[in-house]
Amino acid sequence: AKAEGRSTFRFFTAQMQQRSAARLKLEAELRRALDKRELQLYYQPQCNMQGQLVGVEALLRWMHPELGVVAPVEFIPLAEESGLIVPIGMWVLQEAIEQMRDWRERGIRVPAVAVNLSALQFRQPLLVEQISRLLHEAALPAECLELELTESVVLEDPDDALGLMERLHNLGVRLAIDDFGTGYSSLNYLRRFPVDRLKIDRSFVQDLEQGRGIAIVRAIVSLAHSLGFVTIAEGVETPAQLAQLRRLRCDEVQGFLFARPMALLPFEAWLQRHHMV
Ligand code: C2E
Ligand code: CA
Ligand code: CA
Ligand code: CA
């Protein structure tokens, strides 16, 4: 039994070493991915109930030379743990703003780009100045940029977050609460925070087939509207979900039913095909 215990132990350490070696390799590769231009933004349209384009969400992809397209679930956690999310997140902001400027110059009217911010990025002391400078350099009105924050990002340090959000809002940048309803708390900070939009989490949209799901979305929409927020439902996949969201007076929708996140060129082709711009 003793020998068995030892070999099990050896087995686990070997496995752990392997796993952390793989992690370290991926982390080293991610560190170089920025310089090697392996990161790309995909764009997913956001539409109102009249079918008009109201914005796009920028979603990060890693074009890995061997692994192919790596989804954010595979590397954002690693980027957050290693702190790499700070330079990567700054690149995302730069790239999204630069792309908006390019569309403007070419007469392609994408109203706004939404960028996801992670907690570590949100706590960078110069974030507001950097965003302000990027918008200024691109000569873009601040309303062109929306920042998506999850409840946990905001609630990690609510007083700090409130101050930051007020400064961003004063710039004119729009703020959205992402994955709304999946975090803890929810209601108390909503009264105080300068939020423009609530993104209803995909899990609630999926539950729209049942009575309880409908009741929850109805409550979220009515709460949001009474506080003056726009509601956008994410992860809309079926016409039935869309019809239900319309009945519940949800303002905007995003999801595979309309389009998947697309690389730049397919996204621009999609805009043309749908006469969006
Ligand atoms: P998120 O911000 O909640 O983004 C929405 C996710 O839902 C995206 O996954 C999108 O592709 C997916 N999605 C959109 N419509 C549908 C649908 O109809 N059905 C289903 N099943 N999924 C749909 P993605 O692109 O894999 O991103 C996953 C998460 O990674 C994002 O969740 C966000 O938290 C994070 N992320 C992505 N890009 C960035 C970034 O630039 N910075 C940071 N900090 N996080 C990012
Ligand atoms: Ca998001
Ligand atoms: Ca979301
Ligand atoms: Ca999410």
C-alpha cells in the first residue's frame, strides 16, 4: 500500500508538472503573441428591435500558429493571472478605437464599439487618461466607445469603481453591465452607478422557453427601464427568443440568430449584405 501511495503521488506530481509546463509554455507564447500580431478582434453586431445596427462588441481571438483560433476562455484566465491582460487589454482598446476611426473615414457607420474590461485593467491608475488620449488621437466622440464591466469587476471595490465610472462617464464613454444577473448583489449599486446599458446574460435568454425565465427577464427589463437604462439581451439564438424579448420590451439584441462574432473582412461583408451601413 505504501508503494502504491508513493507511485500515485509520483503520478500526480508528474501530471502536475506537465500541466504547469504546458501552462508556462502557453503563457510565454501569449507574452509574445502581441508582438507577433497573433491577436485579432472579432466583431459581433448589436441590433435594435427594428433591425438597425446600434453597435458591435469587440471580442478577442488568438491566432495561434499551431493551435489555430484560440477562444478567450482558453487564454483570458491565463492573461488575468499573469497580468498580461493589462497590455493585451490596452491593445484591444487601441485596436477597437483605431478600427472605429477607419470605419468613419470610409463612411461605414458603425455607431459604437463595445470593449470588455477585466478587473485588473479597470484598476490601472492611468486607465481614464489613456482612454481619453486614444479617443482624442482618433478624433472620435467618446460616445463611440462602450466599456463592458461585469458585476464582479464593479463590486470588487464599489467605492473605487464608482469614482472611476463617474470619470469615464464624464468623458462621455458609455458603460454597460455585462452578464447582468449572474453576479452577487445587483440592486444597491445600480442606483448609484452611472450605467447606460444592462446586458441580460445569455442564461436568462436560454430560459425564456419557461414561465420563470420570462418572469425574470420581464423584471430585469422593467427594473432597467425604470432606472433609465437600455437593455440588451445577449446570446439570442432562436426566433422564439427574439419574439419573446420583443414582447417583454427588451430594447436590443445580440446573438448567433443575427451573426456570430466575425473577423474584420467577413464583418464588413456582413454589413454590406444586410445594408447596415
Ligand atoms: P462575454 O463578454 O459575455 O461575450 C459574449 C460571448 O458570447 C462571446 O464569446 C460570444 O462569442 C458569445 N456569444 C455571442 N452570441 C452568442 C449566442 O447566440 N450563443 C452563444 N452560445 N454564444 C454567443 P467569446 O468571444 O468566446 O468570449 C468569451 C468571453 O471572453 C467574453 O464573454 C468575455 O468575458 C471574454 N472576452 C472576450 N474578449 C475579451 C477582451 O478583449 N477582453 C477581456 N477582458 N475579456 C474578453
Ligand atoms: Ca461582453
Ligand atoms: Ca456577456
Ligand atoms: Ca460572459
